[in-house]
Amino acid sequence: MSQTLKSVDIAYENNKAKIEDAFFDIALEGIANGRMSFEKDPILPYVLETINQTVEKFNKISPEEQSKIVSLNEDQLQQIRSGDARVRDEFLNNQPKIDGSLRNNQIVGKILNRWGQN
């Protein structure tokens, strides 16, 4: 992302006079029309070029490289497994939140007394 922003900054610096002149002309046009728009934004072509170059780089990545980028290492997998197990156990062992009137029901009371003992 920072590389993308840097390339836009570089494009601006390399074309500063041209871009600033275009901004001035667009501002005058906007004042004359009574509204401003970004249709003729002079920096937009450079932004689009940078985005297209970035997309092109991603499109050239081999399936092996893609797999490597998005795959998890063993430590990350273990953290996910232990977190899942902890949350599962908490869910299964903690009684559900039931209001007092239902909790006083004899059948519900028996079920809640055995909750988490299986």
C-alpha cells in the first residue's frame, strides 16, 4: 500500500506543473458551472495507472506463491485450534441464560442441574 501511495506522490512530483495547471482550469470551470466534479481530475490517471500496475503484479503471482501468501504457519493453526476448543468448551459447559420463571420449571431445572456434566 505504501508503495502505491509513493508512486502517486512520484507521479505528482514529476508532473506537478501540468497537474496544478489542470487543477486551476478545473476550478475555474467548476466556478463557472456552479458545481465542482472530479470528472477531469488530473491526478486520477496516475492513480489508475498505479492501481493497474499493482493488480497486474498480483495477477502474475503463481499458484504456489498465492498459496504461500495466504497459508497459515503451524503456530497460527495451533492458536486457532486452541481458541476454537476453548470457545467450544465454554459454550458447552456454561448454562444458557434463562430467565427466572422458566428456570423455576421442574423439567428445565433438572436439565440445568445436569448441564455440562456429560
